[in-house]
Amino acid sequence: MKKKYLLCIVSIMVIAMSFVLIREKTLKKNLEIVTKAYEKLIESRGEVEFVKVTKDDGSYEEYYKDSETEVEQRDEYNKNNELQAREIFYKNEGKIVSICNENGKFEGSTTILSPQIARENKNLEKISLMENMSNQYTTKYLKDKFKKVKNEDSSVAEYNSKTAKIYIDKNNDAIFKVESIHPSGKSEIIEYSKLKKGEKDLFRIDAKNNSNIDLSNVKLKEYIQEDIDYKNAKG
């Protein structure tokens, strides 16, 4: 009787250990899939890279980068889908054009960057928008333990952890959406995609925007930035 009891205990322990090993192996495989999907995201570039960041309150930011000319654009919208600010960064020309909504009226400026700052920014231009934004919003989840869950869309593979939901496009095996999960209940959604040139009106202050506000009459003040003397700068 005692021998049967011991054999039963051993069998239960073996089965439990087997479940643990299978689970760990599955989690490791899932993380490998998510990591490869992240690498696919940052290695391939479209004509125009696009990233949308939606905050918990419904406000959002849209980022664009022309992979050929290195021109970048950022549009900021409130939760009512109204444009609040736009920045266009012309790295090759060393200037930034920006507008913002000041009490219902748009005001703008053109800043000519100092040669020093322009050179420093040029050194960063080869970093893709996908890589830059995913470093901020996605890589921090690449150590999580992911479970594969069923998605209603058969073309999407979904992997969830305690802090994030990762969505992978089965057509190209790349991440296209990340939903963060914060303990407070707040979250943000990051969407990655590639656009063709001309697919959307871009890289002009008066280009079309989601709230259809006419920006053609915005006057831009010009500012010329001076080089910073780092040696003598205080603070």
C-alpha cells in the first residue's frame, strides 16, 4: 500500500513537471515569434512609414516619414478628432515648419536650424521611423511571457502578456499593432504601417488633415537658430 502511494506521488510530480516544461517551451517559442515579428517590422521599409499612437483619452498622434527624402511629419489631434498641432521636419534643408492651435486660431513658424544642429540631426536620419517609435513603445515588451490567443481575423496572429497585446500580420509576419496594458487601467495603442507615395496628402503645412481644417492661410514667422556653445553653456 505504501509503495503504491509513493508511486502515485511520483507520477503526479512527473506529470506536473511535464506540464511546467511544456509551458516554458511554449512561452519561449511565443517570445521568439514575437521577437522575429518585431525584427520584420523594423527591417522593411515602405515608401512612407506611418505610426499612429492613440492615447487612453482618445487623443492621438500620427507620424509619417518619407524613406527616400527623409522628410518627417507629426500631426497631433485631440479626442474630438480636431487637429491641434503639426510639425514637418525637412532634414535635408535643415528646417522645421510647425503650427499649433492657439485659442481656435492656427499660428505657425519656420525654424532654420543652425549648421551644428542640422549636422547632428542628419546623423540620425538613417534610423527608420518604425525603429525609432518601436524603441519607445514596443521593445520594452520583448521580455514578456506571451500566450497565443485566438483572433477573429484569420489573417492576424495575436499574442498577449500581462502588459501588452501584440498583433502580427500573417501576410508578412510583422507586428502591425501593439496595445499596452497599464496597471491603472490606462492603455495606448500603437499602429504601424507602410503607405505608398501619394496615398495621403503629406509634408505641407496646408496638406489635408483628419479634421478638414483649412490651413492654407496660416502665416509662418521665420526664426534662425544659432549654434550652441556647449563649452560655455551653463547648467
